[in-house]
Amino acid sequence: MKKTFGCTPLEYLTRHRIEQAKQILIHTDDPIGRVAEQTGFGSFPYFVRSFARYTGHTPKSFRQLYRK
């Protein structure tokens, strides 16, 4: 998988979940904790860290940025 997609299966899954979370954050008013649950993250702090690592923004700042 690393040769084909350039990432491990876990990294691929995390990226996919982050992309889902981005859409939910933009288009709903669901609390960030619920977004984490909906996208398959087991813990809220892990979701926030992963989201920030992949997007450069926390979920809250991302939502504010794209809602303006």
C-alpha cells in the first residue's frame, strides 16, 4: 500500500476520516466531540491532534475559517 498510495493503511484511514470531518465541520453545527465520534476517532484529544497535524488548524479554527 505504501508503494501505491505513499502512506501506510493507518495514515490513509486517518486522512479519509479528516476529510469527512472537514465536510461535517463546514456544513453542520454539530459539536466537535460528535464530529470526532461520527468520523471514527476513539478519543476527542486524538481527533484534535490528528486534525491539526493534517490541516494546520484545530477543528474549531477550521470551522470558523470556512464559515466566514
